[in-house]
Amino acid sequence: MLHVKDILNIIRIHYGIELDTLSINYSRFLTHLQFFVQRLLENTMLESKDDELLERISMKYPEEGSCVSKINNYIGAKFERFMANEERLYLIIQISRVMDRAH
């Protein structure tokens, strides 16, 4: 079973930092991750046909995109399925926000 802590560990390792677990930004991010994991486990991932937006955001935030790719690969290896593009897009944006505010 996938847990939010698994995703948080990938993010911590990728960036080599500890997140401020007392910040409001972390709380918002944690809520997003909890709903993401729930959608993954219930196989109700958000889907969009707008691949262009994901491409643009991935180019603008390459480090976050790389981190999301690691998360996606982990999920693929563990569950034999992958995140929908819309989920990847939202996760890139959320990671960008929490990392911007972590510094």
C-alpha cells in the first residue's frame, strides 16, 4: 500500500532537505498528497487531454518534474500503474510551491 510518507521520502531524498512540518504550506501540501494517494488507491486519478500544459510546466520547473518522475516510477514499480498527466501537473505545481517556501 502506498503511503504519503513514501512520497515525502522521495521528495526529501531528491532535494536533500527536510520540509518544515509546522508550516501552513506543508499542511496544504500534505492534504494534496493525501487526496492524491486516495485517488491512486481507488483508481480514480484525474485525467486531462491537455498534454501541452504538462509539457510547459515541466519545462518551467525541470527539478520538480524530475522529482515527480521519480515518484511516478516508484508508483509504477510498486503498483504497475502510472500517474495521469493531470496528476503529474498538479504535483509539479504543489512541489514547486512547497519548495519555494521552504527556502
